[in-house]
Amino acid sequence: MLSSSPAGPISLAGGYVRFAAENAEALVELLVEHSVITAETVVIATPLAIVLGVASTYNDRLATVVLWLAGIAMTIPSLALFGLLIPFLGIGSPPVVFTLVLYSQLPVIRNTYVGLTGVDESITEAGRGLGMTRRQRLRRIQIPIALPVILAGVRNAVVIVIGVATVGAYIGAGGFGDLIFDGIRQGNVEAIVVATIAVSVFALAVDYGLATIEQLLRLRNGDDIERKTSTQLVWRVLA
Amino acid sequence: MIEFENVTKTYPDGTTAIENVSFSVEAGTTTVLVGPSGCGKTTTMKLVNRLEDPTDGTVSVDGTDNRELDEIDLRRNTGYVIQEIGLFDHRTVGENIATVPKLVGWDDERIDERVRELLDLMDLSRGFRDQYPSELSGGQRQRVGVARALAADPDVLLMDEPFGALDPITRDRLQNEFLDIQERINTTILFVTHDIDEALKMGDRIAIFDVGEVVQYDTPQAILDDPKNEFVADFIGEDRSFKRLDITPVTEVMGPPDGEYAAAIDGNTDATTATDGGSSYDGEALSPDDSVKAALDRLLRSDAPALPVVENGEVIGVVADEHIRASFGRRSDARQGAT
Ligand SMILES: Nc1ncnc2c1ncn2[C@@H]1O[C@H](COP(=O)(O)OP(=O)(O)OP(=O)(O)O)[C@@H](O)[C@H]1O
Ligand SMILES: [Mg+2]
């Protein structure tokens, strides 16, 4: 039962704001749930993807296989994956986090690989010539220089994760998805719109925060970049 | 001491960069590899610290085949200035310079002191220490590259076109500074350039490369006096005599102070008029460090038929036209009869 209200855009927006205000407490709770799922995913997915990305730089064949598999993983529909995982992981957040970890792999592995191999060859060659071992070159040259690029991959993954996590509510993982599914069941457009906006704003905010960190890393590397306002602020506070 | 014995290097893609190359660099001296682009200079250099291994022949360092040495230790004991400079852009100038001392585990205090010493040595202000390479000029970056290579007092120094991307004036200044430094550090140096003038200026010995092979390996004087073939003669260029005058110190050609020119130089021997570098024309007296080219230049500008060479206020010799001419005769057998 979708109510098509004849009201103009102003009163429409007013309705959403009223809905948000009335359900503020519930929204905060959903935000916490959504954040926890996202954080769990990032904490598991990032180290895994970085290790795979680093390993890929040692062997071209491995790189091809790893990137191909990570690409395939992204094409599996999330609902199908949840269904397949429920027998092993039950319902709730475990199968959702598992799925999101899979989805996060491609952007982070790819950026790790590109970041590490994209370091100016004269720099790694200088490291070799000065007597750094392969490991030392990785730790002291390649990873620090590639870190902003790797973080850009993480940003990419986080935006995907926040979006897809919404679907996880379908199997009881909680988060803003709960509100959307409720809205669909009850024909409550306000609930759907408010939850959708909340997901987008959440994703954008996290993205902006990470982008700021990325810029700070670039500055620390001595890069000359056009600084965001937030970067200027933090950089000045740190200096 | 570095020794190349019949060394050939073929890259995996089939390019033979050098073929059957032999030469040696005496301990404490500078050998310059010079030749056109792509002739294998960089490859030759990389064979010393095992950034590449030879396909054939041996490269030995202090008498040991370097393939028997641990490559990491070998590289840490070998200063390396790479052609592209290759500074670590994400590290400050100080951190760049401290790279090898840190790798070999010096304590912080010693590293700190060494970095300061090297900034002074390379005439970089101490303020650069906390700046990033991207904030420096090309010349300053090259100095940092050299300082980084010198940091852990290596026994061997490899310099691949260290003054390559510089304007002539800065280059000339860095060359002179480096000649001074070289006297102080007593390191075995292999220096690559494609500029013959730089080779003549910097080298105790010069190896001239044609594509993949050494065509002549000799002292600068010998190469100028007696180019082995047309390639070498072409490479040196038309003004061979001038180049030789430039690298010959006046002390090698001057005559005795009490000879026939004693009267001519009388009154010109005031020590305060002697110049050190040869760049000033205030006085008529020459210093022992002056080149014959500088002497000739001043003779041409002066009314006097001869100029005194003065060291510590004492006339140690005299240079006139005939001495300069005779020095050519003395070296070149072909012209012996003519003079
Ligand atoms: N890693 C490599 N793989 C294949 N070929 C190479 C490699 N490095 C150099 N070469 C080739 O070997 C030859 C010699 O190269 P090298 O870099 O030693 O020359 P160079 O004398 O230092 O030249 P330049 O003055 O331009 O620096 C060239 O033909 C070059 O293309
Ligand atoms: Mg080269």
C-alpha cells in the first residue's frame, strides 16, 4: 500500500524530518549496528586484502589469479551468498560480515598491488643499491609510499560495505536496512526515504573522513597536493 | 680495488650491454667511464655492487670475486649515486642521508653527527635537513644523493652521472667541490659520465666505451696525447690541445726560476699577487695549482714574456711560451723533430 501524497516537496521534506525526529533514538541504535558491522568487516578485510596484495607483487601469475577471484566474488549477488552461508554461519551478522569481507577484497587488493608496483623504479632501485633487503624495501619504501593509494582502496570498499550491509538486515543483521524492510512491509515511504538518506550520509561522512586521512598521509610523504579544508585544519593542529 | 676481467653482460631479453670488458680501479683513485648513451656504462657500474651479475668473466673487489661476497653487505659498503638520483621522496633530506648508517645499525647520536657533517661537506644548509626532496632544486637533490652515498664511509663509491642534470655553472662548482672532497676521503671511485671534459677533469684514469666495449683505458694525458683510434679522437673533439693544457698543472712544464727569464719576472714575484684557483687576473704570478691553460691565458694578456710560479712567497719556476710549446714536443713523438 504505497500512499501517493499530493503534497508539495516542502511538506514532503517536512514529513521526513518529523519522522526522523520522532524516531531519533531508534535511528541512533541502527547507526550503531550499521557501524559495528562495517567496522568488523574493515578490521577483517583490510589486513587480509593487504596481505594478498603484497603477495601478488611477488608473482605475476598469483596476481592474475587473486585479482580474478576477487572480481568474481563481487559478481555474486549478496542475497544468494547469505542464503548459501546460513547453513554454516547461522543468521544475523556472521554471514553478512563474511559476505562483506569478500566484497571488500577487490578494491583493496587492487590498490595495494597498484600502489606497491607503481612506486618510481628509481626509488626502489636506489634502495636496492644502498643495501636494503627486499623486506626492508617493502617496509621502508613501498608500503609508506603506497599507503595513501591503499587507503583509497579501503575507502572504496567501505562505501560498498555500508551500502550492501543494508541488505543484511534481511537475515537479521540489523542496521538501517531494518527500517527499510519495515517500511516496505508497512508501506511507510517516510521510513524508507529516511533510512536511505541515513545510509548515504553515513557512507559520505566515512568517505570524507578517510579521504582526509589519505591526504594527511600524502602530506606526510612530502607530496604536494591541493588540500581539503578538513586536511588543512588537521594538518595545522598537528603541526 | 676493483677489477673487471673479461666481463660480458647479456640481459635476459638478449641485449648484450658489454662484451669482454677488462680494466681495474686502483684503491684510492678515480676511474671515469665515459662514452655515448647506451654503451653500457650504467651496466658496468651495477656489476660492481651486484645489482647485476656478469654473464661471463669476473668482477672482483679487493681481490675477491664479488659473487662470493654477501650482496647486501657489499652494497652497504659501496656508496651508490644512481643516475636518476632516486631520493626517497617520502623521507626528509636527513632521513635520506641516514639510510645506510641506519641499515647497518649506527646509534642515533652518531647518525645525527654524521648527517650534520655531510650537510656541511656538501655545502647544504642545515635547514634542509627536515625538508622533503620535492622542496629542493635539482642541484641540491644531486648533492643529497651524493651525501647519502657517502654516509657510511664506503670503501668504494659508484657515481652514475652524479652531476648530469645541472647547468654548466653549478656543474663546474660541484665538480670542483667534489675534487676537494675526493682528496679528503681517499675512496676508490668509479665515476660515469658521457661528457669527455668531465671525464678528463675528474679521472685519474679514463675508460672510453664504444658500444659495449672499452676502446681505450688510460690516464687523461695519455688519452689526449695518443688517442688510440678515430672513435676516441672524435670523442675527444677538435680542441685536444686546449683540453690537455687545461688538465696539465704549470708545475709540469715550468722552467727553472734562475734561467734566462730571471730578469723578465723580476718584480713580479710578490706573493700577495699569486692567485689560487686561477680565476682571478689580479696578479701576474701563477700558483702551482694553475693549469697550463690558465698560464697561457695570462701570458697572452700580459706584456711580460714569462710569468713566475709562486708557492708560499717563493718563486719555484717560470713559464714562458716556449715551455708550453716544448711540453707538447716532449709528449708527442711525432712532433719531436718539429720543435
Ligand atoms: N634491465 C635491462 N634489460 C635489458 N636491456 C637493458 C637493461 N638495462 C640496460 N639495457 C640495455 O643495455 C644497453 C646498455 O645500457 P646502459 O644503461 O648500461 O647504458 P649507459 O651507457 O649507462 O647509457 P646512458 O648514458 O644513456 O645512461 C642499452 O642498450 C640498454 O638498452
Ligand atoms: Mg646510464
